[in-house]
Amino acid sequence: MLDVRRLRLLREVKLRGTLAAVAEALAYSPSSVSQQLTLLEKEVGVPLLAKAGRRVLLTPQAELLVARAAEVLDTLERAEGELAASLTTVSGTVRLAVFQSAAHAVIPEALTILAAEYPELRVEVTEREPDAGLFDVSARDFDLVVAEQYPGHTREHRPDLDRVHLVTDVIRLATGPAASPGPRSGAVPGRPAGTRIATLADAASRPWVMEPKGTAARLWATQLCRAAGFEPDVRFETADLMTHIRLIRSGNAVGLLPDLVWAGEAPSVELVELAGNPHRDVFTSARRSSAGRPGVAACRAALARAIAGTAHP
């Protein structure tokens, strides 16, 4: 009979591409991974790996084994979930990956709900960008991810993951308060005193803060500005939306902020409605084989309640 742990290692090679990456993800040494895969080759009696530079490729026989390994792992995970569901208490550990603004807005309240209602459930939260978080759930590094999708942007389809809508998050243009004449006000950098930004095109000459290049948020924001007839002057680049708020509030930049970033509090900057009322979709994803686990279901319910209690601007 084939060893399930070795089959999982083979699947990890398929996902991560190198033995070193598999070793790092599973806290093994590269030599241990190599040794276990060599033993698996002896068990099946055919070559499973072929070197291609620093990466390794799976043979056709290995691809067949990986497909079956995924089925075996899913079956075992469903069995674990059914066993957990038969108990009278919700316990164990749920590993949750979440992007920054969602972590700021809903995680504290969701954790408070879970601690009160399921004291035996341990929830571990790690900040991850959505694409990385989705991959990590598929790879079994996490159990649940809170992710986002911007208008016109699609993510890699992962048939092993489900998708549950959490909230429709409206995005608005954010500017610092318009300067008003007076001895204490001073002029906002780059803006004539007393002027206001009423449309996206009005912000064409302003300095911008945006998320890093390559992110879905940056791509969407850049395309939106171009559709309005200008190339944004991006002087500040950071994934930290709290920094976005401070730069905008101080008058040093304008930017595009989702409502979720306010976490139910009153906005500290001036917000301008955008044409078409654009929004991002915030959702959770879990492996279909583990979505029925009581801990995962409890986390999803707590996140939905935390979102429902957040008043948007």
C-alpha cells in the first residue's frame, strides 16, 4: 500500500516546483524530502521526477499519482470534518489568511465573537495577499482565506476551493480636506487654497498613493485613471492602507480607498463618489473537502456577523 505522507510530498512538488520549496513549506530538510520521494519511486516501481534546471518535473505516472493523492487527502479531510461535526463542542485550530484592510476592519470583532461562543476553538490569523492566500489554502497551509476581487480582474480558478460572498465593498476617491483661507489653515501641498476635488478627473494633477505594482488594486486604479484621461502621478507606493489614509489626510496625496478600511468609524478624509459606483467583492474560500468542518463554518459565520455590524460611510 502506498504511503499517504509520501503521496502528499509528491503533490507538494507539483504545487511548489522545487524540493527546497516543499522542504520549507513543510519544515523538512531538502534531503528528507528527496529521500521520501526516492522511497515512493521504489514503491511504485517507475520514475516520478525529472530535473529541469533548478526545478523538477513530474513524469506522466507521477501526474496520475498526484491526481489520486488529492482525492485521498480530500477524503481524509472530509472524514475528519464529519468526525468533528459529531462532537458537541467546536474545537481544534483554524488557520486564517486575510488581506490587510479586512484584517483591520473585521478580524478583531470576529475573534471576539468566536472567543465568546467557542472558547475551545483556536484561530490563528496571518496577513496574506489574496493570491498568496488562495494558493496557501489550496496547498493546505491555511484552512480559510479572506480574499478580494477588483472589477474586471479575474483570479486563477481553483476547483478544489469554494467561494462564499462576504461583502460588496464600495471604492471612493479620497482627498484631504480642502484648504480654507485663514491664518491657521495653510495650503494643502499642490492644491490652491479653497479648491475641492469633485471628480476623478479633478485629481489628474495631484500626487497619488497606490498599492505596489503587480497587485490587482494597482492595476485597477491605474486603468480607472487612464479611462478618466490621465496617467496618475504615483509618488507613494505601499500596501499599507493605513499609510494611504495618513498621506491623504495630511494633503500629500490622493488615492482610492475601499469603505472597509474605515472599520465602521467615521472617515477622516473627504470621500468623492466615483462614476459607476465601482466596488470590490470580498469573499472567503476554503477547500471543498474541509468547508464542512465546524471550526471553518464558525469562522465564516463570525466574519459575516462582524461585517454586518460594520457601518460603511
